[in-house]
Amino acid sequence: VPVFSFTTVADVGSAQEVPGITGLAHMFEHMAFKGSPAIGTRDWPAEQKALAAVEAAYQAWQAERLAARPDPEKLARLLADFRGKQKEAAGLAVPNELVGLLSRQGGVSINAETGTDDTKFYYSLPANKLELFALVESERFYRPVFRQFYEERDVVQEERRARLENSASGRLFELLAATAFQNHPYRHPASGYMSDLQSLTMTDAEAFF
């Protein structure tokens, strides 16, 4: 069959995280499908500025939210500004362009998974699409763009609720790992702790990358 299948293994997982940024390796699994400056954008220079504005607005809102005595009116105003910046940035992105590009060229079984020590990405393509594979993998791992970071963070939170918080076996495994590895990062769930997932920032992601 004129098809080739592969797995790209990124040498990073939840064991490389520290308290405060758990779940970030899993976030990167999601971010790797968002594209690069060449894939997933309508106007990269404009989008780059818009994403910087999104992060500045989020940092301002988070600083007020975490203040000793947050001002409710200021919080509402900062949150509205952040949402507006998100909408502007979203208008410059091309949703799902990376997956769409692969699918249109015969790509199938496009998926990924995050573990304690690595993150795996895999799909299959027609044998004559080797150059496309090399281009896409180089783009998304060499110069990823963290577009729609906060929207995707919400998706990751929902995954945690479904797989751990609303799953007896998932909850049991999380407690078992936390008990067995009290002083080792294997105690961190690959999905991250909810308190961390609610406060991870794009700045954290850039530092982790």
C-alpha cells in the first residue's frame, strides 16, 4: 500500500513540569495543531501584534484577579477588554488549517497523546507526500504559534473534567500516582491540576517551549 505512517516523539511530558504549570505539556499537544507563522493565519504580522495584545490584556486581568482586594468593576472592564482582544486575534486565524491541509492531501488518523516522559504525534499520508510531512512537522515544532491559547485552555479543562473528575478510574489513578510518587514529578497528572489549568498563560507556554 503506497502509504507511510509515523510517530513524532517530543522528549517532554508531565514529568518536566513543576507545580504551577502542570498540564502545560498537554497544552502543547493541542497547540501543535494550531500551526505556525505560515500555517493557520490570514495575516501573520497583524496576527502577531494581535496575539501580543491578547496576552497583555490577559496579564492585566489576571493581576487584578489575584490582587489582595480586586475591584469588581475594574475586573469586569479588564475581562471585557481581554475578550475583545481575543475576538480580534481570532479573526486573523484560519481555524484547523493544519489538519485541513493534511486531510486534503490524504492524511488520516491524525492524533496525539501526552504521557509522563514524552508527547507523541502521529498520522498517515500517501507515500508521495513525504515532503509535506517534513514541512508540516518542521513548521509546527520549530516555530509554533500559540494562537487561541486561552480558548484551547478551556478545552483542556473540559477534557480533565471528563477523563478524571467525572471518571472513577481516572480519579483513582490520579490519587494512586500522587501517593506512590510523593516527591517525584510522576505524581503530576498529564492533564494537569485544575487550579493550574485555570491560571496558565501564554507567557508560561513561551517560557516552557
